[in-house]
Amino acid sequence: MSDRANTVLELDDIQSGVLRPRPAPYVATYIALRIDDRSAGRELMRRASQAVTSAANPNSPLADTWVSIALTYQGLKALGVPEESLDSFSWEFQQGMAARAEELGDVGENSPEYWEKPLGSSDVHVVIAAVSPNSTRLEAALDRARKTYQSIDGIEAIWRQDCHALPNEKEPFGFRDGISHPAIEGSGIPGSNPHEEPLKAGEFVIGYPDEMGSIQTTSPELLGRNGTYVVFRKLHQRVAEFRRYLKSHSTNHADEELMAAKMMGRWRSGAPLALCPLHDDPTLGADPRRNNDFQFQEDDPAGLKTPAGCHIRRTNPRNASIAGFARIHRMIRRGTAYGPTLPDGVLDDDGADRGLMFAFVGAHIGRQFEFVQSQWINDGVFFGGGDDKDPIVASGGNPINFTQPRKPVRKRLQGIPRFVVSRGGEYCFMPGLQGLRWLANFET
Ligand code: HEM
């Protein structure tokens, strides 16, 4: 048997939120905490190790509600974690998201000085996320979460974000979200693309072999094992501006919808252009057995159906011919929407804050999240697209251009407005349950 078949993940030590797809529909709450007192922080870790659920028993009726807990580098420092352990974490994590602004294209209006406080500051130490299919069960999960920090002097809740599913599992721009997920060997949770060979567990969980044949460890090994990195990023979406742009650059509604689909790579229903390039097919869009069952290279090398520069082909080029090796840049996503829906047809901005709490899960912040944001979203060189960028999600200072291959002539959109603005975020480490216990009990 190959190594792949032999990997057994210690699911009972991995936090639920790492591997399990979030429920649909969902409600979720994120809470950021500051640790003002070391021993209070360690008591928080002790209680958290009892409140979070593990990824074991995926079939339990309670498995779709969970509380997860993650720490920033500043959080580990606030607990008094020894230098040797701190140094064993990934360099990007040690820096934190705000320090990586230039790399991520967080410049101009996206830059950390304009982020929602306290995101990106040294005050955010712990992020708790509670996720559930409905508000009653979320409340129960939040109660469990609150018991980990309330009534402890020296722990302060400093930020909260509530999120909720929009109708038909759509994100605020109106596209179905939460469709494509990687398969992870040993997890028992199937991926959504039948053509994708499961990825080595070490791509997503610390302590296991990854696609490069390396095993990431921390000091002590127990601290990092079965943990992972999580990137939270609050992304404000300019929905009215996106709608206005589509309208003013098309001649009729069908044209407008085609342009939106070309930018995303999927119709709003989730149906992929790869399988229905000419018109939407909502039945296909809603069918999890078919809506991710495609590749790019053999069928569409030039991007005539799915442009190489659209959001989904950039962020997962599958087997398309690109510079580099796509499998080492995959990620688990756990995005949740926030803010009120802008009613259908409204073209004027109502001033409300709405968008996505983007959440990345992976064992390699640098070659997964940062690489995808900086090279695949904010640049086009990897597929031969020059300095074209992701037309929907790009950040960075330069103009956003997008090319739609077409016969007889391509269509080129230049100077596309920025539809997504970063409101801030954090790089976090989500320990395994034993890691949490280590953080509660390590010797100083
Ligand atoms: C507000 C910002 C964003 C919006 C509205 C958005 C929306 C979407 C939608 C609608 C899909 C297709 C449905 C699906 O496969 O789940 C998708 C896929 C995806 N997005 Fe985003 N996204 C955003 C930001 C990002 C960012 C910042 C990243 C990475 C740094 C990212 C990475 C991905 C990946 C990896 C996929 C799956 C592609 C595939 O496997 O086909 N997205 N996104």
C-alpha cells in the first residue's frame, strides 16, 4: 500500500472547524479576546480544551455545531510561551497579517491604518469561532464559548462579528459559495472534485507528511501536532458598485449575467462555465455531485469557456497549464457572510457594511494563502496573463484589468473598480486539543 493510503489522522485531537465543511445554512460568531494576565490566559486554554469539539465522530447529530479557538503569535507571547517554541512557528505567522500588508496588496484604502480596530493590532490574542446550522444551537455553542473566558479576570472580549448564511448559500455579490473543497487523505471527508487526488494531510494539518514530502513540527512537537494555521480576513464587498459595473458594461440582462459568470468562472447558481458555458443551469449549480466535476486543460486550454483570469480558475487552476505546481497552493475555505443583503435590483450603495469573513485553513500560510493572494489573485504572470488581476477580489495598488478570451477577438476590461476592501484580519494558529492542554500547563 502507498503512503497515501496509510495516513491516519488523529481526528479526536483535531479541532472540528479544521476539517469539517461548515453547515449549510449556517450562523456563526467570531469573538476576539485580549489576554491581560498570563495565568488567566492559561486558564482560558484549559477551559477551551474542554469546550472545543474534535473532528472525530462526523456522523454525530451535534457534529455540525462547533466552537473553535485559535491564537495569534501575540497571543502565544501573552501566555508566556518560551522563545524556543515561538521561534518554531512559521515565519509569516510570527509576523502577523498587518506586517505582511505589502505582500498581500493591503495598500491604499486596504492598508492596516484603515482596518477596523482592533484587527491587525497587537491586542488580538485569541479568536473564538462558533458555527451552527441555526441560531438556537449557536446560542448554546456561544454559551459554551463564553464560559471559557467570562468570569476570568484578565481576559477581555474586544471584538465580535456575527455572520449568517444568505438565501441559497450565496455570498453578497450573489454567487453560490462553499462549493469546491479539496479532498484530504485520512480525513474521511470527501473532496468535491472527483478528478482531484486527495492531498497529503500535511498540507492542512501540522505533524504529517505534506505534498513536498516534509513534516512540519514545532517545539515541543506536541504543541503543534494536529494543529493548523487559520487566516481570518474581513472583506467588505461593494455590492452596488459591482452591480452598476456589470450593468454599465453590458447591453442587456443576459449579457450582464454572462460577464459576471466570466469574471467568477461560475454562474450565480454555482453552475460552472466549464460544464455549461452558454447559459446558467441552476439544477447543475445546486448538484454537489456534478457542480465541481471538471478540469480545465484538455477541454479548454485557451480559456474560451472559463477565462484563465477568472476567480475560480486563478484560485484553483486544477490541471491547467501554469507556471509552478498547483497542488502546493490549495486551501480549505470556511467563509461566512456578514451584514444585511442588498435587495435585488438596488444599484445605489446604502452605506451598510456587508461582505465575507474569509477564513483560510492550511498548514502553510506562505505558500498557500499568501501565494494565492499575491501571485494568483493579484498577478497574471503564472498563466501568461501579464499584469491582469482577479476582476472580483484583487487587492493592491495597480489598475485591475481582465481579459476574456473570445473568437474572433478577445474582450478586455480595463480599470475595473475595486469591489472588495479589506477591513483587516489575523494570522492564527489553531492548536490540537493536546496542544491546548500544553498551553494550559507548560512549565515556565
Ligand atoms: C469577498 C471576496 C471573495 C468572494 C466574494 C469570493 C467568492 C467565491 C465564490 C463565489 C467561489 C465559487 C464557489 C466555491 O467554489 O465555493 C469562490 C471560490 C474560491 N475562492 Fe473565493 N471569494 C473571495 C475571496 C477569496 C480569497 C481572498 C481567496 C484566497 C486567498 C479565495 C479563494 C477561493 C478558492 C480557493 C476557491 C475555490 C476554487 C475552486 O476550487 O474552484 N477567495 N470564491
